[in-house]
Amino acid sequence: MSASIQVKNEEDLEDRLGTAPGDVTIGALFPVREAPDAKNAQTRTCGAIREQYGIHRVEAAFQTLDEINSNPRLLPNITLGIEIRDSCWSVHDMVRHVAEIRRDMRMDSQLDVFDLLFAKNR
């Protein structure tokens, strides 16, 4: 499985934490960094990285995706992909990310998922 995780440092951490290409892409939001503290509330700058809580969820998502894609009996001829973003424990960020993921996937996807899943079984 080919995946990329883009964690540089806390100041330069991007909203898109990791991606793995696939025929069908899952959008995932995980609270990897702390919510903005009081002094950063106006700028919505996220806090520190939560290694034990946030990073582990990202790693578990990639491992689960790899296990699913490695088993040809689960989704034959279909590869699941994922785009993981940091929700930063912020409702504002969650709503923004969901809207962006929906927009990006709508623009990228010209494929009917129903046809992808069931055309091979006809």
C-alpha cells in the first residue's frame, strides 16, 4: 500500500494529514491536535499534537485500509483509498473539512460507485 503522511512540525502541520489513492476514497476526520486555546481562538490555530490519541487513530486507519485492500475476498478488484484531515477538536474545522472533502470528491469522481461495486457481478 502506498500512503503518505505529512507531519512536518506543529507550526507547519497541514490539514490534510495523509492520503492513500484508491478506486473509492474514504474521507476521515480525526482530532490529531488539541483544540485552539483561548489565545488562539480568534485565529483558530490548533494546539499541540496528541500523539497517543490522535496519531494512533491515523495509524490505525491506514493499517485497517491496508488489511482490507490486501484481502481479495472482501472487495475484489476494488482498492479503498483514504484522505485524512485533522478536526482539531473544532466543530468549525469539522464542518469546513466535510464540505471540502465532499467538494473535492465530487470534482474528482466521475465514476458511479454503484457501477463499480456491482458491474463485475452481472
